[in-house]
Amino acid sequence: MAQSWPPGHYSFDMEPEITAEATAHVLPCSNCGAPLKFAPKVGRLTCPTCGTVNDAPIVSSREREAARAELDYASQLQAQSGSSDEITALIVTCPQCGAQTQLPAHIVASACAFCATPLMSVTTRSEQRIKPRGIVPFVLEPAQAQELFRAWIRGRWFAPNALKRTVKSVDGVRGVYLPCWTFDAQTVSDYSGERGIDREVRETRMSSNGQSETVTHTETDWYPASGTVHVAFDDTLIPASESVPPQLAEVLQGWDIAHLEPYTDAYVAGFTVEAYQVALEPAFEKARIAFGAGIQSAIERDIGGNRQRVHSVSTQYNAVTFKHLLLPAWICSYQFGGTSWRVVVNGQTGNIKGDRPWSKWKIGFAIAAVSIVLLWVWVLAQQ
């Protein structure tokens, strides 16, 4: 569910009224008043009813710079509620998959964008949330995402044959903006370890047939090593959604945030916006783990030699900054065999990955066929 955030703050003093209104933020058409949708192909708002193309709000260079500006991490943690960078958002949690969706006041989504579970009876709550400053708009149109999904299904050779017939009944894919954090940091790491220098050793020994032979092997001499490395990290991306399962999350890598735009209601018209489930501080702990791989590589290069051992590392994180962004994804959930399956399409790159059922019969036939071939090869070898 998309959320409109006007300047300042607002809160909800009453339990929101549960309705069956639309799940996405609505902007009216200037011609007929019907709900508009953002069309990635033209980059503007279009009306599905009358076809009118409505211009998106003009974004100034100052607004674009503000959306891409880094925010100080330490200051944000210390900030009091009521800061202009925070909002009070209405959150609804899906009982099936745990996805959290931000809703406009007095509206509860009719279905979860991630698993299609009805949310009509879910209790809502108000929470203080950091406002997203930037958004990467959708590049793929719904039809393109749908065709990628169908092609992906057709390529599942070991899926039940009935699956392809089931997919034909899928109405479409749902556009969702997923919350993410990016972190910058200047790191200083003191380390201790060892530098390994390889050397070739030649030995002459007697072989099993009584003849002497010369063999060569590698031995490594180890020497103490210590030092300090400086590594800068820029826009390390940490997903703030836990609604996409880990086995599907790799499709959400490779974002080009150079196309980042300031958040406006126009970009989210017709789409769902998920509330972040990984807050700022836990997200930075994940960023530190991601930083660790880069720091480890820098230390190994600094140690040099042929091999490296790292015994201890002490790292200081300086000038830590962050951004809160919304990134596009197409989600399709379908039912098969009494189970809900999920497919995710990166709304910018088109990368796709999904869960799928397996056909025991096809797998059994494949194993049998391979076994027959191996048996035949063995028989020929014996002859």
C-alpha cells in the first residue's frame, strides 16, 4: 500500500476504520477523475480508463540533490521523535508471510502484495518511521514482468505439467516498492596476522620399483605481519524487507541507484509500498558484516606474500551516513497443490527468481533414465 507523507507529522488517535478500499495510493485523473497509475514506459501518470497521460510533478535540482544526500547515522539515532525526517505510519502485518505494509489513514489493504492473503481483519498500529527520501522508479511494465514470469514457468522442466495450465489463470503481477538502506563509511582497521612465502623443495627418493626419482613440493614459511588499512564504502545496500524469502532475495541485487529520484506520490500511484522491517540500527549491523568482506580483502592485500593468515582485526567506523530508499519489484503469488508459491521480478533489471513445485514423476523418470544409461555404459565397458 502506498503512503502519502505530507510535511510535518501526524498520528492516529482512533482505531482505523477497516474498509475494502484500494490497496494502492490513488491520484485522480485530470480528465475523468479515475485512479492514475505510473507508467514506466513513458515515465508519467496514465489513466487506464480514458487513456489520458498526466504529467508527473516537476522535480527541481534541489529536490533531487536532497533525495541523494547522505544523512548522518549517529545523529539520526540520537534524534528525538518529531524530526522532519520521520513520519507516523499506519502499519498492517500479514498473518501469512509477515510482510508489513504502510497504509493511508483509515484504510486497510484488502490483500497482501506478497502472498495475496486477505488483510481485512488484521489489527493495525501506528509507528514512528524514518521517511524515505528517494525512490528508483519502475522500468519494467506489468506486461513485461508478466511475460518474464510466464517464460520462467515454461522453463521449469521438472515442474508438474498442470502448473503451466494453472499459470494461465494468473491475473497479473503486483508492483511493490521494497524498502532498503544504503550506508557509507570510512573504516580504519588495525590487524595482526602472518605472511606466507612459498618455496619449492626438491627431494630425491626411491620409488616403488627401486629407482630413484626427484619430486618437487611447495612449503610455506610464515612470518608475523601487522598494519593498518583504510577502506571507504559507498552505497552498500541492505534490504529492509523480510517479506522476500532468502532464496529469492538475490534477484534484488544489482540495483542502479544512479537513477534515484526524490520520493513523490506520482511514482507510487497504483503500486504498494512496504514498510521496512529491518530498522536503521539493525540494518547497520548487517552493513558491518558486508563491510567485513571488503576489509578482509584489503588486509590480505596489505599483508602480501603468497598466502595470508589474519588473526585479529579491530575496526573503527567513521563518517557513517545512510539513505532510506524504495526499490521496485514485481511480485506474483500463485496457488498450486494447496500451497502458495512466490516469484519475484526485479522491477529495474528484469532478473527473476521464484519458488516452484517439483514433479516426483518427472524426477523419478529422469533418475531411471540416467540409471539405465549408466548401466548400459557399464555393460559395454565390461565387454
